[in-house]
Amino acid sequence: MPTSDRTPEVYAKLGVKPIINAQSWITMLGGSLMRPEVLRAMDEAATAFVDLEELTRAGGQVVARATGSEAGLVVAGASAGNVLMAAAAMTGTDRAKVDQLPDTTGMPNELLMFKGGRNSYDKSFVTAGAKIVEFGSMGGARSYHLEAAINEDTVGLAWVVAPFQNYPFPLEEAIEICHARNIPVLVDAAAEVPPVDNLTRFTKIGADMVTFSGGKGIGGPQNAGLLAGKKDLIDAAFLHMFNLGSGTVGIGRPSKVTKETLVGMTTALELFVESDHEATWAGWRERANHIVGRLTNIPGLHVVLEDGDINRQGPQAVIYQESDWRGPSFAEVRKQLTDGEPSIRVGGGGYKGEINIVLVNVQPGEEVIIADRLEDILRG
């Protein structure tokens, strides 16, 4: 049953109505939906007490296996993973330095980032006390720009992987440059799963740490994420989360998760790895094709199925304006979709200000509602 056909009682009590999410796994629309197996695992986890250190290490082994890394952790989202990566790179397992953060007096704290790759989320690196030092320009960079930026205060290179992200050169080249100078490479790959191969891709090419969102394509709790990498760096991140044996609380304390969240995340991760990803992709493609078929032959519009584009999260129905389009602006189309009943949220602005319908969270039957509404607005 489409989520738009019912209002769960917990939302009805608060006066909040469900929406149709055709905009992707974004946080502000609730991430993704957890499978029944994940919810059952979380319910069961809530029935007993456990040693959280032991559980965290056990969950980390699940993360390590899934990512092909030496070690791993379940953390409170990818932003928390960024905080811990920066902190681990600055302190290692030196407990005095761990206790000192975010004060970095007397210790190296410069984290390199490509200027054209800066984004609103990189504040999470600064939270740990790191200072971001840019290399290159908004338009690009060469390898020698990165080489020249490395100095005695450099603790790591932060590299963001995301749809429509600007890269100066291949990540593999950056890793080679940094490793020649004993500089770790920290990868923010929050929304890069699926495809499932991305879970192991960054470790295989040599990244020292990588973080993923757990509540997007993997289907875990929205307040969870994965952190994977070299054992010494993961051990350092662990100290920032728990600071066992120390009299202070680490900078990564907000990055820890509850026993229920950890069990839910590891359950979702194992289910995701074992899933039939081709069948999932085919379901998205079928729904996208339904929408494309309903919206073809509208004068002034070019409506296509885009499948396989690395900047698209799965097969999508994409609507482009032609020069002779005389209908409502796409901003007005989005407003009408948002203001309707049920409210429909769609993507846009990727290449040419288009409207793109992201199918990853569209439930069976909701593609018909989306097509009906768009046809009314665009043909009218």
C-alpha cells in the first residue's frame, strides 16, 4: 500500500501528514524506510542490557566485513563519521591529545580540501578542531597544487564523493600523493551506496578512512552511519567516542549510538549486502518508465528515463524544458506538487534546472499518483 494512502497513528496524533518522497534519501524527508527485519531487531535489542563497548566492537566487525576494511564502527550518521575521521587523524591514539580536542594548541591540525569540493557539510571536520586548508581553485586543480599544500601541520586530506561533485583529479592519484608523504586520506561518501560495490571501493583503492550514511540507501536507522578504515585510525576514533579510562569526555561523544540503533544498523547492513540489487534497480526502472510514458508528447518538454548516470541515484524520470515551453515554471510545478494532497516532493537542479523524479523511496503505486498529478499540472 502506498504510504500516501494511510496516516500512521503516531503522526496523526501530532497533526503531521505523510508525503510522497520522490526526492531521494535526504535527511529532511526522513531518509529511507527500514525493513521489518530491522525494526524487529531493534525491538529485541531494547529488551536487555549489554556492555556498550563490547557491542560497539562487535558491530564494528560487521562494518569491517561489509566494507573490506581492517576495522569499523557504527556511528551517529556520516557527519559524525567526518568528526571522528578528523579527530583520529589529528590525535591518533595519544590519549593526552584525545582529551585535548577541540583545542589543537601545539599539535598539527590542518586538513586539506580541494577548494571546488567544499560544501555545507564540511563543518563537521572543523567540529573536531581541524583547520581546513584549501588547495586549487573553484575551477580545478593539478596534482602539484595538492603536493605544494602538504606541510608539517598537515594531518590528512578530506575528499568528498557526492552526486554532481567537482573533482580536481582521480581519487587514486590523490591517495598516491598523500601516501608518499604519510598523509591519510579521509573520504566522505555519505550518499554513495548503492551501488553495493561502493562499500568496498574506497578501501580497495587505498583510502585510510571512509564514512557512509546508514539511513539512506542501506536502509538503516536515519541517525546511524558507518565508519571504516585502518585499524589504528578506527581505534583512535573509538577513543574519541568513549575515552575509556580517561576522566574526560571525548569530542566524539555525540557520535556514539544506542544499542538499539547499532543492532538495527548492522542488521540493515547485512540485509543490504545480501539483497538482490538488480531486482531493486528493475523496480525503480519500471516505476520511472511509467512516469515517462505518461508525460511524453507534451509540447515544450523533453521527458526521458535516465539510467546509469553516475550522478543519478538509480533510474529516474527526468523532465527538461525546451525553448518553446509555455507552461508553468518548474518552480511553480514543484510548489503545486508540494501544496497538493498528498504532498509530493521531487528533485531538481542537477544539470539544467530540471525536475527529476527519484524512485528510490517511491512506494509501489505512488508512481501512478505522481504521474497523475504531473500530467494535470503540465498538460493543463
